[in-house]
Amino acid sequence: MRRLQLFTVASLAGILAVGVVSRAADDSDIALPSGTQLMVKLTMTLSTKGSEEGDPWAGKVEEPIFAGGQEVVPEQSTVRGHVTFVKPAGRATGRGEMRLVAETISVPDHGTFTIVARLQNADDNNGTKVKDSEGTLEGPNKSDKSLAKDAGVGALGGAAIGGIAHGGSGALYGMAIGAIGGAIYGIAKKHQGPLLPPGTELTFVLDRTFLSKTIKPPAPANSSSSSQ
């Protein structure tokens, strides 16, 4: 009886192994090592104030991905996903938080593939960071005093650059531009939640070895009859 059980387990393992090999050989899949980094540049704005759970997002692949010496995911391929969690910032809740998932990647001339990936890093130049293994984004937290300091540094920096370029009048002009830049920077800091503008660099890590093509539903039956 025990021999029969061992034989059955061995047979099932063999069948599963054949299934994995056959999937690896499927031309509709893209084989990538688990842990491959996917660099995405956001093409829209996401924030804890303007985004809600379920909202879609999109971005472009910033760096091509190679496998077996060939480029399998070219630059500018489109990555899409949605927002899965939003916690607005507040006095009681502290800093705002948000989570994103990447779901598909569209490769030119090859179709759309489903992906399983987790967010590893977000670079928005405003202090947003990924706080845990679930890819939770946490916004910056600065006091009003440091915000004023940031704006002042921006104004002084602009004045210095303007003075070098255009003399005294240029210093005043540069101070105004620097102050505006410092104010924008301060608003982003005061937001106290993830504020991801277009151009934000997102780094995802693929958790699945293969990217499988998205199965498109068949066309409705009446569409073929109406075209005749």
C-alpha cells in the first residue's frame, strides 16, 4: 500500500514538472527571473488627497528588460495597475499612506501580459518612501518651521543664480523664481502624504517567473453576424 502511495506521489510530481516545462516553452509567455526589477515612470498624478481605492494608474517602462541576451520588454512599454489602499493624512492618523499594484505590461508588437510585482521604491524628490514589504507608500512629514526654511533656501539659491547671470536685477528675479520653487516644494512637504506627480520613478520587483499574456474575451456573436 505504501509503495502505491509513493508511486502516486512520484507520478503527480512528474506531471507537474512536465506542466511547468511546457509552460516555460510556451511562446506566448515571457521568461524572466523572479526578482527582476521593473523601472516605471509615472505618467499621471497620484496622491492621498486626489486618489481613491480602485483608481487606475499608468506609466512607461524607463529601462528595458533583457533575458537570454535579448530585449524582451523594451523601453516605453506601458504598465498599468490600480490603487489598492489610501489613508489620508490627518492629526489623528499621522502621515498619509497609499498602496499601488502593477497588473499588466503592454509590449509593442507582442501584446499585453499580466504581471505579479511588488513596489520596492518610489522616487518623487519630495520624501515619499516605501515603508514595508507590502509596498506601502508613506508621505513626508515636516514642521511649518522647516517648510519656511525650505522656501527661504529656495529664494536665496534663486537669488544667487540670478545675480551671477544678470547682476542686481537678476538677483531679484532669481529670488522670486526661487521663492516660487520653494513654495511648491513646501506644499508637497506639507501634504504629509504620498504626492506622486508625472515623472515619478517607481521600482517594482517581479514575483512571478513568467509573464503570461492577458486572455482577451471572444467577440460577441452578434458582431460577426452584423458585419456580414
